[in-house]
Amino acid sequence: MADTNKSGPPDIEDIQKTLEKQIADLRKEITKINKSISARSAEMLDDASEQASDFYDTAASRASRTAQQLRSQAQSVSEAARENPGTTTAVVGVIGLLGFLAGLAIGQSMNDTPRRWYH
């Protein structure tokens, strides 16, 4: 009678088939992992895009409101200047004089040698 019970060393073909099955299983797992990573990346990209869009919308809205306020204030200043030309001229003159004096003071303080106002 032939001994049908394999108690001896494993057959090389059996080992090869086992390894090929394990490799096929690993490839399937890698494919699943790649799909999962791809899906998660797409979700993250969508989230980032949505957040950027929200940020842009908020910034655009704020910029629009700020520009409107600046236009309104500029119009108010312009109307006040047209209604009071003498006052406007005096204010601009005083601001110019203060700027000139500040420039002189800064120029004097930055110069190492003191200047004398004589010949």
C-alpha cells in the first residue's frame, strides 16, 4: 500500500503556490490601501479647497466693506473741504509747516556736527 500521508519535507511546488498566494493577497491589500489613501487625499483636498474658498469670500466681503467706508469718509472730507475752503487751506498749511519743522529737527539730530547760523 502506498503511503498517502505526507509527513516528509514539503514539496517545492506547494511552497511556491503558497508564496504566490501570499504575494497575491499582499497585492490586493496594497491596492486597498492605495484606494483608501487616494480617497482620503481627495477628501482632504476638498476640505482645503472649501476652507480656502470660505477664507477668500470672507476677505473679499471685508475688503468691499472697507473700501465702501473709505469712499464714504473721503466723500465726507471732500464735502467739508468744499464747504470750508479757508479752514481747509489753514489746516493744510499748518500740517505742511509741522512737517517742515519735523524734517528740520530730524535733520539736525542726525547730523554729528552742530550747525551755526552765522557766516
